[in-house]
Amino acid sequence: MTGLWFVAGSLVNVVNYWMQFRTVNSLHPETPQAVVRQIVGGAILRWALIAVLLLAAFRQGVIPGLLTLAGFWLIRLVMIYRWSLS
């Protein structure tokens, strides 16, 4: 059961990067106020998603919380490494 927390942390990070990718690709410099709303709104949504998952994991115990955090950061490091190669 604790392995699911690692997978959940990994999936939340994949969703996080997907949302960032979509936000960056849909920005238009002609509408600066819409850009600010989109960036801030997306950031709040991503932070809330991460916070809810970590809160749920740490309520189950320290090990599930740390596994969630490890899954999140491991996928983050792998993605950064892969993008640095291209």
C-alpha cells in the first residue's frame, strides 16, 4: 500500500509538468492581464494539488509522506535530466 504513495507522488509531478507545458504554450503577449491570470491561477492549482496529496500522505504516516515526496522529486530530477540532454 505504501508503494502507491510513491506512484501518486510521481503522477502528480507528471501532471504538474503537463499543466506547466500547456500554460507556457498557450501564452500570448498581446493580452498581458490574461497571461498573469493564467500563470497565477495555474500555479495556485498546482500547489494546491501537491499540498492536498502531501497532506493526505502525511496523515497516513511519515513513511507514506516521505515516499510521496520521494516519488515527486525523483520524477522531477529524471525529467530535468532528460530535458538537459536534448
